[in-house]
Amino acid sequence: NKPLFPYRYEVCVLLIINAWELLLKAYIYKFIPQAKLFKKDGTTKTFDECLSCVSSTLGKKFAASYESITLLYHYRNNIAHFYSEDINLIIFSLIKPNVSFYAKFIKEHFGVDLADETGLILLPIGFSKPYSPIDFISSSSAIKNSSIEIKQFIKEIIDSTSNLVKAGIDEPIIVDFKMSLINEKRI
């Protein structure tokens, strides 16, 4: 939570995808040995293969995690196209539930409670006027002046959310937050 950290969200997403890849491979190794994690040439399944393998095994209960991971993976793979615009709020809003999905997955399948491992609490603080990520992705927001790549990425977020709702899954893949400032002297 260092205030000045160049490429904070890009680095964070890279590390999240790496953590998921290792966790998915551990899950396959432990629970789906017939999936053959290791190939004959000594390499392991690709990230996409691991994600698909776990998703097909766990089905609907992994659907929200799958959508969340897929969106961050897409962002990671196409990061060069997103540098010209500031979508940090959107990325932050995708990261928060993804980290929760990760913590839930590792606790459920490996018995590791990340809350026991660390008392980590991060607070979103900014120096510009806070706004809701939901406001950002609405059709009347700043997105109307964004690049084609940003518009496509936002459409993927909306489509993923719609697909989960249609499937009867009420687990959010993007977090909304509102911030207010209170004068403590009046309390």
C-alpha cells in the first residue's frame, strides 16, 4: 500500500495471475491427477489449460472466480494497450474480489486461511475526487471518450457480469465502493 509505486496495478495483476497459476497447478496436482499436469517435455500445462481444467472440474461454484481471473488475465496480456488511459479504479475494483476468491479457494481446498497468515487490510486512498467504478463503466461516463481497447475491456467486464447473472450466480466480480470524508471534531 505504498503511496507512490509506479505501475502498481500492472505489477499487482502480474503477481495475482502468477499466484493463481501456482494455486491452480497445486489443485490439479492434488485433486485431478488424471489431468497430467506435467508434459513429456518436462513443462507443465499453460495457465489457460490449468484454468479450464479446474473450471471444468468445479463447474458453477467456480464460475465467478473463473470470470474474475479471466478478466485480470486479459488485462495482463494486453497491458500495453491500456497505458494511455487511467483505468486504475476499474483494475482495483476487479482485484479486490479476485483476492477474496483466491483466499476462499485456498481455504476451501488446502485448509490455509490467509487471514491467519496475515492481518492485511488495504484502504483505497486517493488524491483525486473518488468516484464509483460503476459510474465509470456506465454508458454516460468517461468511457465514451476512451480508446477502443478500453471500451472492449469494459464490455468484457459487463458481459462477464451478465453471464454470471444469467447463470444464477450472485457473486460479484467487481467491487463498488463509495468514500466519504467526515470531520472527526464534530463527532
